[in-house]
Amino acid sequence: MENTLNSGSLESLNFGETLLVSARKVKNEKIHLEFAEIIKQSNDVNVLGMLNKSDDSFSSNARRAWVTAEPVDATEYFGVDFGPTASWYITDRGEMLDLNILNPSMNDIRCRLRITETIEGTEWQNENVDTAAKRKGKDGDHMTHLGAYIFSNTSVMLNNDTDTSDMHTYLEADADVTTTQPKEYATEELASLI
């Protein structure tokens, strides 16, 4: 599989496709690679999303993942120049490189996003629950599992399977939770699972 620059876009991305969107220079001379993939949790069609596709807050259903890389290693695996002679440009987020590589691969194996939901947030997630915990919609209430906040994490894996639904871990959200508690104050049932 060849990685071809500008072979896809977020606007044309379909279910089952992955996009290597861009690269951004970060600390220690490394880069962040941004991946996007539309992942369905079920075979159900979201009518709300369809009827609001013109609303920017519903625009792309693509999940995102960022991977830190050494530029020389990323160049080797993706066949794209990430060095100082690449077409980097300055933005308010730093130096960027547009890629838009549809279905990127490494060693002829596709890069795919994996979703892992957990109630055990990272230190940063626990300190930033308001922005890090899963919500019902963009600005909706926080979702909980057994009374504890749900954190939805993404990572990038190599996988050529057409059906990647078994790669993901989803937690069942509580039905109608009106108040939430930090993990240390969770129910006894939840505490026994932690």
C-alpha cells in the first residue's frame, strides 16, 4: 500500500476509512501526527446527524487520535518527507504540514483508530473532567458508567481487517444520571470494580 499525499479529505471521509490529516512540530524536535476515522458504534443510522449535516457542530463525525513521532522514523514508515525541507507552514498552533493521506499504512498494514472507554482517567483527565469526560453530544451532560465519569481515549493501531468493531471498548452509560461523582466517591458496586 502506498501513502499518497492529498488522496483524501475530512469532508469526503467515509465509514471504514482512515485519514492521516496533518503533522505538527512539537517539543524535543518531534512531531504529532493527526489521524481521523469515522467509527460507528452500531448499525443504527443517526437521524439527528443526518438532519443537521449543514450545522458545523455536527460537521465531521470523525474521531481523532494524535501520535508523537520522530520525523526520521515517520518518514521511513510513511514515505513522506517530515524533515526541515518539507512544506511546513506557520499557524497559531505552530508549524504544520498538511498530509490528507487516505488509509495510511505502515509495512502494508493499515493504520486504524481504536477507541477505549474507561472510568479510570489519566491524571490530566481527572484534573480536567469538564473538558475530558464523555458528553451526550457536543455540549450535553456528562455521561457516567456506574456513577463514574466515562473517558473515551483513542489510539492508532495497525489492522487490515474490514470489520474493526472488536477493536473497540465501549462502556454502557447510566440511564438518567442527574449528578456525578469523582471516582473516589463512586458507588460501592463501582468501587469493587476499580
